[in-house]
Amino acid sequence: MDILRDFSPRLVGSVWRGIIKPRSDIDIEVDYVDPEPIKKRLIENGYALIEEGGVDVPEHLRQGSLWKIKVRTKLGNEAEIILKEHSWYLNPPKCDIFGDVKRGLRLSELLKVLKESPSKLFIPENAFSAARIH
């Protein structure tokens, strides 16, 4: 995420939540609409471009996503960079699963979590209360 610092990156998805599976990819949203400078930065820093393209779904499903760039990191992990419309980036939607706002972690927040509490989960406390057996 550090190389994307100029594009206001934020970690989202299962990696942000802390519920990572062995095949989880890394999802990063950016507050930017032009994919070219982002692709250039990724390639210059050794990331292999796997796939890219516009997000072609109805607006209510798109949630401000304009373009996706999938890369392979230097460590062999897959990451997906999602370019978001500014208003959607500032006002992320609620999570379909947990019901909270999908705010993710900005770079400074991520670095703090990794330093202080690397195994922290970002799941609402009441997320599973409805499923509990009384």
C-alpha cells in the first residue's frame, strides 16, 4: 500500500477484517479515477499485472467502483486495486454480511495495527449475536 500512498489507499475485504484464508487476495480501494498512473506505479515497483478492466455492473452493485487492477505481489500474493468515485470513497457502503460501514484501514491505521495488534479482527461485536443459541 505504501507505493500507492499518493492515491489514498485503504485496505478492505477479508484481509482488513482479519478473516484471511490461504487463497485470500488483498483488496485495496483508491480515491482515483485514472488507472494509468496507478498501473505505472505498480509496474515500476515490480508488481506483475495480471488483469484489469472496467467494473461493468449496475450502479447499485458497483458502489462507486470504476476500474479494477489485479496484480501479483513480489511475494506471490494476488492483490486487487479498485478505483473508486470520490463520493463513494468518502462514504463507503454498509457491509452485506456484518451490517457495518466498510471503512477499511488507511495506510497509517494499518501500520499502527500491525505494530500494536497484528491479529486484531475488524468484525462488529454483535455480528454473530443473531446466530447464537440461547
